[in-house]
Amino acid sequence: MTIAPRNADDSCLINQTVPAGILAPPSEHLDEKSLLPNSNPNPNQLSNPSDDQVSQTGRSHPVGTTTAVSPTSSSGESDDEYEESDFPEGGLQAWLVVLGSFCTMMSVYGIINSAAVFESYFATNQLAEYNSSTIGWIFSVYLFTVFFFGIQVGPIFDRHGPRILVVVGSVLVVASQLLLGLCKEYYQILLTYSILGGLGGALLNVPAYGVIAHYFKKRRGFATGIAATAGSVGGVAFPLYLQAVIPKLGFAWSTRIIGFILLFLSVISNLLVRTRLPPSTHPRRVLPDWSLFKDLKFTLCCAGVWFMEWGIFTPLTYIVSYAAAHGQESTDAYTLLALLNAGSFLGRFLPGLLADRFGRFNVIILTNALCVITILGFWLPAGDSRALLIVFAVTFGFASGSNLGLYPVCIGQLCDARDYGRYFSTAMMTGSFGTLSSLPIAGALLEIGNQQEQGWLALILFAALSYAIAMSCFLGARVLAVSWGVKEVY
């Protein structure tokens, strides 16, 4: 007589497990008494082999092994599987969110990547009487404000979503550009460009990255890379626009038009940027969550971000001044910045695509190493060679383009997506001190020695050394996670 299982316990994996090397007898040979619940206390009781739900693993291990599996662990595994498969990884809604992040990032990183234009203009006009280090504080304070105040923005985003953050941030970045043309004094530029614009950037930055983590997991590097190309697009368009328009309309109206462009982008951002996952249950924090630094991998990532900020913003800010100091025409100097950002367009997109396949940490280590090579191989010996400067601008743009797109993905690999804002904002807070000190240090190095070339040599070596240390930090985090295995995808 054949009796089918009547409840879940009759067909579960544990109850159907058979000791290795023993074949289950046909069901018709089983004693009816053995089919009754708890009729056989023997743990080696055999079960029906015809059930399709029995796995090969269950058939090849002793019962003693399988009984060690607890309901808690089983449910935990199913939760992990659910979370892994629950991300859309695409679709209209997900890609519209990526478009909204693209517009949001252009309002932040498009301005950041155009810093060399503003630095060069301020140094020759409103702030001509100030030295390089003093002017550098304007851009360092801006970057510091964008990244440091993310520590308050992250938990708010996790608990309440992006809506209020994006609205207020949009108003601030637009107002910053509309008012910048009225500034004549150092403190006015500092308050308008650095503080007002920086606070707006801080409110926009975390949501721009965070919402992507709600829709993508396996393809997160690819999606983030696409959104991060906004910085490259803005870094190409804004310098070329300012180069063409400032002589005709003047600085004030040129920046106001940028303000209106940012207003248009902000409308799209507010319509499209939205979250999907339920809010985090962690309490909101005003101070950094120091407990995150108990994870040495996260600590090394934060240190890597610090030194990477030292490395990337030095060339971005001083490449125009370097070209002008070495005999390049002003139009050629502005073109170099556009070429650098054009190179970073592919650098943001391709490494993000490769990172999802070969590992996020693996790719960011390689791109940091490539940054060191391009700085020492092309910028250091460039001098007044226009050809070498162009090669450096394009190759460094490609190598560094992945920096701002990959490190958020690396941070996201260390945490749950619902806690991403908390982790990301803490990492940005650490990196903000790198941005605060990077340009003043670079400006001070520029004044070393009696000859200008000694200063440029010190500045270039500072950028290369910073990238080398950053690469070592990310490598250390990877080794802690998966050891030294070269073929390990992490």
C-alpha cells in the first residue's frame, strides 16, 4: 500500500535524508506503522525516495549531519535568498531612478569636476592678491561640506527617504550658482560657493547613491557607474561653456545660466529619485556611528577613501593652472580639463561594468594603481609638452573616473542595503577630512623652493603617493575578506 505524505513534515529535507550508501526501499514495502507520526524513534528511519523535493545533498549525508540544521538557520538562508532575488536589477522604474540619480549627481559632481575653471578664474580676477593655498581653501571647504555633512544626511535618508533631502538640496545648489556672480570678496565666495553650495551637495549626494542600492545588487556597480557619468558630462560641458561664454556675457551671467541649468536638472531629480525598500530600524544619529569602525575592512575602506580624495582632487583642481604655467594658451588649458572629464566618462562606466563581474574591490585596486602610473608616467615628465599633457588628461581621467563611482559600491558590499546611507555617510565623513586638507596641502607644496618647478614636482608626487596609499588600503580590506587569492571575485 502506498500512502502519500500528508503534511510538510512528511516531505521535508531532514526527514527524507538517507545515510550514505543506503538505498531507500520501495514505499510499498514500508510498514504502515512506520508512516504514523513519531512511530519510529530511530533517527535512521528511511523515507520515500520518489519525492522530487529530496536534494542530492540530503541523500549523500548521514542523518546526524542534517539534524544539526536548525529552523533558525534554514529561515536565515531563505531570507538571504529572498533578499538576493528581491532586487529588480532593471526595469522601467529602476532605470528611471538611475536617470534621476544622474541628474542629481550632475548638480554635485559636475560642479566639483569644474573646480579648476573656477580656481583659475578666481586666481586671476577677484582673488588675484591671494596665494594658491588660501584660494585652495575655498574648494577644500566646499568638498569637506559635501562629504562631512553626509553623516547627518545618511540616517535621515535611511529612515525617511530622499524626498525632503532632494528638494532642499536642489534649492541650495541652484541658489549658490545664482548668487556666485555677485561675489567680489573672499568671504563672500567662501560662503556662497563653499558653504551654501556644499550644504546643497551634501543633501543630494547620499540620496543619489542610496536609491540605486535599493534597486540593484548584482548589477549595482554597472548602474552606479552609469549614474556617475553625470560628473563627467558636467565636467566636460561646464568648462567648455564657461570658456565660450565668460568673454561674451561675463562671469556673473555665466554662473546664473548654470544655476538655471541646475534648476532644470533638479526638477527631474525630484520627480524620479525614490526608494523601494522599507525604512531602516536603526535610530537616527547626529554623531558618526563609531561602532562601524569595529569592522577592520570598513575602517580600511574609509582610510582608502581619505587618501583617494587627496589624490584625485589635486589634478582636477590644478591641471588648468599647471598648463597655463607651462606656456599653454588659456583655451588649451580649459580644453585639458574637458579632455580629463571626457576620459572619466568611460572610466566611470566600464570599470563599474567590470566590477560586477570581476569584483568591486579588485577593480578599484587596479584603477588606483593605474592612477599612480599615469601621474608618474605622463604628468611628472610633461613640462611644456602639450602632447603629454593631453595623454595624461585622457588616461588619468579614465583611471580616476571609477574612483567616485566604485568606492560607494565597495562600501555597499559591506552592509545591508537598508543601512547603506549610514555606512556611506560615515565613510564620506572620514573622506571629508581628506578633501578639506588636500588642496591646502597641495597649494602649500606648490610654493616649495625657489623655483616654480620644485613646487609642481612636490604637488605631483603628493598626488601619486596618495593614490599608492589608497590602493594599499583597499588591498588590505580585500585580503581580510578573501585572502590573497588572485582569482577570488570580491
